[in-house]
Amino acid sequence: MANQASSPVGILSKYSDILVAIAIITIVIMMIIPLPTILLDLLLCLNITMALVIVMVTIYNVEPLDFSVFPSLLLVATLFRLALNVSSTRLILLEGYAGEVIMSFGNFVVGGNAVVGFIVFIILVIIQFIVITKGAERVAEVAARFTLDAMPGKQMSIDADLNSGMITDEEARTRRRNIQREADFYGAMDGASKFVKGDAIAAIIIIIINILGGFVIGMVQRNLDAGAALQTYTLLTVGEGLVNQIPALLISTATGIIVTRAASETNLGVDIHNQLFSNQRIFFIATGVLTLLAVVPGLPGIPFMVLAIITFIIGNSLRKSVKDTGEISAAQQEEKEKEEIRKPENIISLLQVDPMELEIGYSLIPLVDTGQGGDLLERIVMIRRQCALEMGLVVPTIRIRDNIQIKPNSYIVKLRGIEIARGELLLDHYLAMNAGTAYEEISGIDTIEPAFGLPALWITEAEREHAELAGYTVVDAVSVLATHLTEVIKGHAAEILGRQETQNLVDNVKQSNAAVVDELVPELLTVGEIQKVLANLLKENISIRDMASIMEVLADYARLTKDTEILTEYVRHALARQISRQYAQNNIIHCVSLDPVAESLIANNIQRTEAGSYVSLDPNNMQKLLNGLNVELKKMTDVGYLPIIITSPNIRLYFKKLIERSAAGIVVLSHAEIESNTELKVLGVVRI
């Protein structure tokens, strides 16, 4: 470890920020301070080396984001190259000599011919400026625009995958971060391409200034004749231009490579091999065409015949490779099947049960396919948000599966692997319901609305407008499913809330109200006991969103009793404002009350055991109570009021237990749960 830290790479890694700062400052100083020729030679070679390294990195990158620092590095490389231009120009004009590197490029590369060198330089600039840089700039611009346009769709895709359980929260955050980085990268590349473009223009201007300036200096200051001055300074200038244009061309090529890289799992070389040499027929066809060209009179036969032989060899090699690969794959597949048979079955994986599942028939698959316009996944995200806002319940991930064993138009909702609801949908139809406002009958397929069990009709899209005008409530199929799923979640909220979900809620409260959590858990109540209180509230449709207030009450009364049912009643009293607002209409709660005699009878027959408390009434009194209850509640429902019973605080819990099986859906409130400014309007009295 110590050796790694003391190595050159380790030193570079440790002091990278300082080295980068020094490098940039040095580049700027190079433009001002004259450099000796030996140092200039070294820096020119460094420029070429750095360009080669950058090109190699872009070739071996799998994704553009793997080299996200490229736009900033492009700026530094361009600035470095311009600084070298300034330094070499200063030496050329002052001394008529700019080091061995420039002289070598001027003499060896272009054979000492300034005209040829100038033409080669112009060609290189044209290739860089018009072909590579222009194309890379356009690709980066389009990629940046398309990336920004695709961001909402990608975000929705991530939400859908998260909701369906395909990815975790951490993976979702990582993917969102990568999307933002991708947009920033292509936006930066769009701007960075301008550096390369500007560098090409600057190179042309610099070479013209050097030639003209050198010509004047050679004749005026060095007393050279016109031909000698032009030859000397033009050759040096062209050499300097070539030595800087080669790394510039490499850098612009790297720019083009990195912005044109599509999504892939391998580097550029592997992609080219896999995609270019994937079909042997291409090379056999090329062989035939090249052979035909070889025998055409007037065309050079030898080059075409050589290439025809090469393409034939490649095609034949690919054919044999495909055959061998097929045989190997078949053998591997057979061996894999044998291995699967031999290895013991992983029983543990079969024990995993999803908290909530939605199974759909194959005809309903378009609901979850975004490519076909399905938005069920988005609806489920909204359902989870709605449940969190209205009930304070964080619904676990709902896993969606297709099931060919159920009817094509059916769906099943499961809670921990057990079916709790089902329904049927017709995707090309709308559900029409009569909410009491319809004034004429319409034709359709009779059905039952799954969420509330109301009679309804499936109608076609052509009949939709007519049904709406006739007073029917018309909804699409996906809204029917979403409504049903919402009601199922609300009806089973107490079962959905487990200890882990409760722990998550407690941890969330602790972030802002640590004092009450530290006092309550675990000294006074366990997480399991808190979960039972919350489940009792959810069972009677009381929101647990205000967890801080709930835990404050529990901390106050948990020293007096550990009975979770009694603690639930204390919490309900503290939530009087919330409960009153939930059931009040224009600040009035319409209800029926219990006769004092009935309340006294219930209070006297409370039985307390280790398993809990309950009311034991004789069958005759029980029947009288239920009959009176049905009569009074029917009066309320007939006039459109919610069936609500008001009782004294000491018997509310026991009365609710007494009637919950015989009269489900009835709201039982106590006087302690009614806000002081809320008016009670008693519409009847239940007697025994």
C-alpha cells in the first residue's frame, strides 16, 4: 500500500488538484515568457503524446459518461496548443529557429518543400475544420437536444421500474443522476466543439501572420533576399503548423468518437468487430463484385483480385466460426440443462412473498406497456402518493405480473400472496354508472363496478358522449382499476402496515421530533405495540399522517396502560379536530345516538380477559339492539347521510366490537372525538 502511494501514479492521484492548477497557470505563462528551444521541443512532443492518450481513452470507453471530463480537458488541450503556437511563433520570428521538432517536420515530413507543406497543412485544417469538427459539433448539438427532450420519459421509466420493484431506491437515484450527467455532458460537448473550431481558425491566421511577418523580418532585419526569407520562414511556419495540427486532428477525432458513441456494453474496437464481421454473406458478395471488377478490361486487375481473395478468406473464416460457435453453444446449453437437473432446488427463494401483487390477464397487458399508451404504472405511483397524503400510509411496492391462467380481461389483487379482490375490464369500452342523475336508459353490457359494487354498464366509445349527456358517470378502464386498487388498499391498510413499515414511520418522526421518539421507544412501548395502535386507527379509516401528535399522546399515556386498544382511544381523543373535519358537512355531523339504557347495559356487560375486552349480551337484547340500529341507520341513508353513531367515550370501543361483524361500514364516534365548534345533529336514538 505504501509502495502504491509513493509510485508516480499514486503521487499524481494524491496531488492531482494542485498539479492541474499549476499546469493551467503554466500554460498561460508560456504565452508571455520566451521558452528555450529544448523545452519547446519537449512540450511539442508532450502535446502529441497527450493527444494520443486522449484518442486511446475515447476508443476504449464503453459509454460517453466514462470520459465526462472530456469537455474540460478539451479546453485545457486547446489552450496548451495555442500557447505552443505563441511560443514557437516568438522563436521563429526572433531567431529564425524554433527547435529540432519543428525543423524535422519542415524538412522530413514535407521534404523541405514549403509549398507542399503549406498545401498539406491546408488539407489537414480542412479535414479537421469542415469534416470532423463540423460533424462532431452537429452530433453534440442534436444529442444535447434529444437528451433534454427524452429526460421526462426516462424519469417516468425509472419511476415505473421502481414502482414495479425492478430496481431499488438507490438504483433509481443512480439512474436519475446519470440522466442529469448525460444531459450536462452533451450540453458541454456542444459548447466544447467550438474550442476545436476556433483552434482551426486560429491556426490558419497564425500561419499567415508567421509567413508575412517572417518575410518582412528576414528582408528588413536579417538582410536576406526575398527568396531566402520566404523559403526559411515559410518552411519553419509550415513545420510549426504541422506539428500542432497533428495533435489538433487527433483531439478533434476523439471529439467525434466520443459524441458518436451509442449505448453499448463494450468498447469501440469490440463493437466494430462484432457488428462489421457478423455476417459472412457480406464478404462473399464483396468477393464476387471485386472479382468482376478485376476481369473488366481497362481496370487494374491485380489490386481488385488481391482484395477479392482477402474478402473470400474472411467470409470463409466467419462461416466456419459460426458453425463452430453453434456446436459449442448447443453443447453448453445441453450441459447447462443437465447441471440444472443435478443441482438441488433453491427452496429458500420460493418462500419470498411480495407485500402486494397485481396479476393481470394477457388482454390487459397494454395497460402497463408505455409503448402502447398504457399509464397504469403512473397511476399506481399517484395511488401511493394519495395514500401517503390521505392516510399517512407508505404503501409498499406493488408488483405487477401477467397471468395466463386467469381470464384475459381479469385482474387479481393479492396481499402477501392471498387474493383479496378481483375484477374484469374491457379495454376498448367505458364504464357508465348511474349516480342517481340519469334520466334515460342506455344500452350496454351489464356489469358491477368493482370498487363499490354498484350496477354499471360497459359502453363503447361511440356511446360515451350520449351517456354523459344522459347523466351517467363515465370512466375509462384504467381509472376503474385504479379506483378499485385504491379502495382495496384503504380497506386493508391495517394489514399492509407491518412492523418494518412502522419502524420507517418512527425513524421519519425521529428526524424532526427526536425527543418524543427517545422517550417512547423502547422504554414505554415497543415498535410492535405502536404498530397495533396505528393499525387500530387505520382499521377505522383514521389517518396516521400526523405521527408526531400520535406519539406525543402515546408517550403521555403509555405509563398508565399498555393496552393498545385503550391507547388507541386516547389517540382518537387527541385527533378530535381531524376526525370531526373528516365526517362533518358544513361543520355539522348528522348521526344517531344510543339510548342511555342501552349504553348502561353495554357498560355492565364488558368482559375483560388476558386476550382483550369484549361485550357479552344475551341473544334477545343483542337482536333488539341490531333491529333498532338497522331502523335508525336506514333513515339516515335514505336521506343521503353517512351512517354515524355517537356514543359515550367509555363504551365506544366495545360497541364498535359488538356490531362490526353484523353492521360493517358503520362509523362509531364518541363525544370526546367531536371538536367543540362542531355541531351534532341527532336524527334518531337506538333503543333496546
